[in-house]
Amino acid sequence: MGCRSLLQLEPNHTVIHSALYENYAILLEAWQTWARSTEDSSAYETAAKMGKHKHISAEEWRTFAQKADARITNLTPETYCGLAQKITEESVVEIREFLKK
């Protein structure tokens, strides 16, 4: 694939959205950070046990996180990954500008 072909690439938002909501395990990182802030010495082990070798549904996430701060319980994969989306979109613009030179 040549550099010009890269200019034609567009993200498939439907596939990305589907992949994000397929597995809530990414939110275990946020939960672990919250748990450590409460001085939970077993935060890592708890998160690892919950997420090891399995997908976590939205319902499983809400049940697991219900004891946490509401900001954690109400997270979704999309809101938690929000900054990553912004950084990626900015990077795509920069790459396109670079390739046009």
C-alpha cells in the first residue's frame, strides 16, 4: 500500500463502536485506580480475577462496580476511551497533512 492509499483510509465507526461495547474489561483499569485510592491492597488481584480470560458484559460491569464511586459505575468503554478517540482523530489529521506534502 502506497502513501497515497493511506489518504483513502477511513475508520469504520460501526465496527469500532461494536468492539468497544462487546467487552467492558477495559473499565477494570479505572476500577483498579479507584480501589487503590481507597487503599484497597487487593485492587490488582481483584481486577485481574474479574477480567482474566473472559469478556465482561455491561450488566456484569454494573454489578461488579456498584460499590465504587458513581463516576466509575457509570463509565462505559466509549466514555473511558474518549481521550484516546480524540488523540487518534488528531493524529489522523496530522498524518494526512504530512502525506499531502
